[in-house]
Amino acid sequence: MPLAAPVLSHSHAADHAHDWALVDVETSGLIARRDRVLSLAVVTLGPDGTQTGEFSTLLDPGCDPGPVHIHGLTAERLLGAPTFDQVAERVGEMLEGRVLVAHNAQFDYDFLAHEFARVRRWLPVQRRLCTLALNRRVDPPTDDLRLGTLAAHYGVPQHKAHDALDDTRVLAGVLRASLGEAARLDVPLPFVACPPRQDSQWVPQPPKTPCAYRCPGPLAPGAPLVQGMKVAISGGTGISRAELVGRSVAAGLNVMNSVSRHTSVLVTNEPAGASAKAVRARESGVPVIDEATYLRLLAEVHPGEPHAKAPAAALTGGTLPPAAPAGAAVPAQGDGAPVPAATARAPLAGRRVLVVGGDHAQAAAARARIAGLGGAAAINLSAGVTDVVLLPGGDTARRMRRITALGLPVHDPSWLDAPAPAGPTAARERPAAPRMLPRGGVIDLPDIRTPDTRWTVTATWAQRTACEVDVVAFVLDEDEQVLFDEDFVFYGAPENPGGTVRLLSDGPTEQTVSVSLATLPPSARKVVVAAAIDGAATFGEVGAVETTAGPGTSAAPLIRATLDAATTERTLVLAELYRRGPVWRLRVVGQGYDHGLADLARGYGVDVDDD
């Protein structure tokens, strides 16, 4: 099913016509740095959608194949298959010079990157495209965005799910159809740059074990070390750094890579030195001792207070509140703002309204009005948009040409005072709309019963944004502090040691934080999701940030919020996932700060400037 010529005849033709390498991998697990690829398939397409090549193979991973009930690849079936180093050259040739495409592309990309690194090769990919992220932009009227669901929607036959070759052939059909829809809507493709970040000397790193004890605060003069104290080490040491860290961890201390005001003690033989850690310790009033003193104290560390265990029911979560009567609101059940209920009698219930034009304050006010009428305020044009509100200056916006071609109803601002009944476009059959949450809104999360279920929080902003926005996450303990530096998840470190929190980069205007609530350690009480701007730009220039949440990257979002009250802020806390008694909850925060990411991280106990 090649792309028809008219599909490529619009203003963004160059964005939609490329040489593609479609990839699917079946793996022994979900963590790329630890698990292995069991089978892979690559299908190449030309710019017109015509297939130009195909390759598939089973692989001998040299390890247990993992969840056979999912992929059906037993150790016996893999016996005699080639190892990855035997096929790496051919796979590399098919990927070279093409855009890598996959459904949930970061997953496949990460696994290929690690497999190539293990055989001392670079993964020859400069850009990737995720069909999952692309369809989130297109917004087809489907119950979810799983590959099989999209295949059924686009009329692509699927014969054998979790078979790498069949999945890749299905992916080809989904890509062709998705590109056609993106072209029709004039949606730019969410390409992700793939710099060669793989280390040719890659070695698997064992997960870091969280400290079992709560931090008791700073080391007092003449007092002993106490389990749970946060210890930082700077400069040269008499015994090896690895041995010093190992002995500290074995004693129940928490060794940090950076210094913050929550550090209990800095160990250094150069207390007046100019290292970043020493400077930060002096600025923050952190106690400083030399190595000899530390070793003497390390010989007798006093017992600490273990992290309180969360109630067992907290791992299974709660349920979304039932639908409220028309015009009512769902209580926040103890904290946060009430959650408005979108019902059939709300004037804009089930409608998705795009605001075009106006300044930041005007657009924010219009979107707030839309939410108050039970509608969803869109920030980008997609197939889900049912209406357009045109503010001053919006008639010259580039998007208006496409909006007119699509025949979408366009209204002036006064329409929001008394919205007309939904027309044929707005009345299209679509899945149930997500629950809209206001700033400060709190809601119990649905049941999280298995470690395989990951809750996702996705942030999306306008496609016209020129500056770079980075989504980050912090895993915090009961003291609102990271347990160790690696619980700060960001672009340069997109996964914490246990793999419980991951950052998924789905394009230049969309990023997702994925959290396995069921496997977070007892010390983890909250996951904060935030966004930060690189440079001098502000969120007032970015405009609205849409935040959605749901169980898994392919599931339809259950919760949506539009945050656009920011003006001069450079960092913005979007949402919090937190334990409250026996359940997990989500709070939409929308709190902005004028300072940058370094100051935000420092407030949670991480100094990103330390070396």
C-alpha cells in the first residue's frame, strides 16, 4: 500500500517522505541494559512507501529467554540461532542512512543500541520516528494506540502478534496510513535525534540498592555516624574510592554523588579546596571531616530508623471516582482541588476545542473557559479536534489554512458564552473522553496489580515552540528528597537504577515519564514530574503544556490537564504521583519557578553541577 502522490503534495512533503527502516524486536525482558534481543526483523521502505528490503532472524541471547508465554521463544527454539555479532553488519547496513521506525521506538532503539555496543559497534541511526507518538499527535478515534488496534483502524491485516516479522509488516501498513493522516492534518513528524551515545566499552551496571534507612540529618560535632546519613566524598583518598564507598554502603550509609543542604557530611582531605562539592558544602553549612576521622567513625555506625513500609494495599491502588451527576464535581477525597466531572449535559462535553491566535493571557483564559464548559482544550491540531476558537490575530496563523481545508467549525470568542449544539464533526463516535483535572486537582489511580503495569505521565506542548523543553522526574522519600542522585531522571540519565522510573523521548514536543508503582521501593513516597527550559526562554513563550496520564504508553489517557498559567517561569512542576494511605494518587500541580533546572534539582537534594 504505497503512499499516494497527493499525500506528499502539501507544504510539509519533505517531512513525510524519507527512507525508512522499520524495526521490531522480541526480548528476554524490559530493561535494555540487562536483557537481550531474542529475535528481530527489519523492513525497509522508500520515500513513496514501497518496500525495498526485508530481513528477520532468531538470535541466541546466551541467557534465559524470559517470558515465553508472551513471545513463544523457548531456549530449545533459539538453539542454533546466530548470535547478534553474526548479524550486526547486515542489520547495520539496513539501518544506515534511514530513519528508524518502531512502535514505542525508544524501546527498540535502546535494545539495538546495547546489542551493538556489546559487539563494539555503533548503532548507525541518526533519527528515529515512533508510530505511537505519531498517532498520539494524529489522535485517531480508537480505544487505545496499541499496534493491533491501529492496524484494525487503518485496515492493516495482522496474522501473528509478537512475531517480529509479522509485527514489522503490520507496522509498515500503520506507518503508511499514519503518514497519510499526518499529511492531511499538516502535522509535522515527531522525529527524535539519535546522537551516538553508546559507549563502545559498555559494561552492564548492577542496580544500585536503595538505602534502607531514613536520613537522620547532619553529623553533629563529636557525634557518631547514624545509618541513613547522606555521605559525599570529594578529592583523593588514601584507600580506593570504591572500597570507601563499599564499606560505607555496607554500614548502612547513603553515599551521594553530589552535595546539597540535605547532605549529612562531606568527606574530603582538602576541606578548603575549590572542588564543586567543597564549595557547595561551605555554602550550605554541611559538616566536613577528613578521611581519617571518617574511617574512625565508620568503625561504629549507630542504628538508624528504617523507612516506614507502605501499606500493602498501596501497591494495588484505588479506582477512579464514578461519574458525577450533571454539573457536579468529584471531591478530591481529602486534599487538592475538586475534579470537575465532564457529563453529557455540560455544553462542551466530549468536544475538543483548539484555540488559535491571541496573546498568552487571552489564550489561557479561553482554554480555562473551555474546561469550565466540560470540554478539552487542544494545543495542537489533530483528528480529535472538533471546534476552533479564533482569537485576535489568529486568522493569519499558518494552521488556519489546514483548518479551513478540513472543514472544522471556526467560532469567535463569544461562542464560549453560549456554545451551539455539536455539529456532525463534533458528534463523531470516539472513545470515552479522559477525566479533565484542574490545576491542583487530585484523583485516586486505578488498580495497579502487577509489576508489568506502568503508569505514564506525558507532557505535550505546541509544535511551534522554538526553545527546548526537557521533562524530568524525581523519586522522593518521606522527607521530599531523592534517596540517591540516580533517582533524578532526565535526558542524560533516562532511567533510575531499578528501572522503576524511565524517561521516554517521543519527539521534540512530547516526552513521557513511565513509572512502575508496584515495584517502587518502600522508601519511595512520591514521583515528581517537571519540565524545564534550556536557555533564557520562559513557559510564557512556550504556552500551554498538556499533561495526560494513563496505565501504559499505548493506552488511551484516563486523565488530562492543560497547564498554561505560567509567564516568566523557566521550570514547571507538572504532576505528582504519591502514596496516600492505602492508594496511589495523582495531583496536577502546575507550579512554576523563575529559576532553572539546577535550582529545582537542588531543592530535591541533587546538585547537577557537581563533578
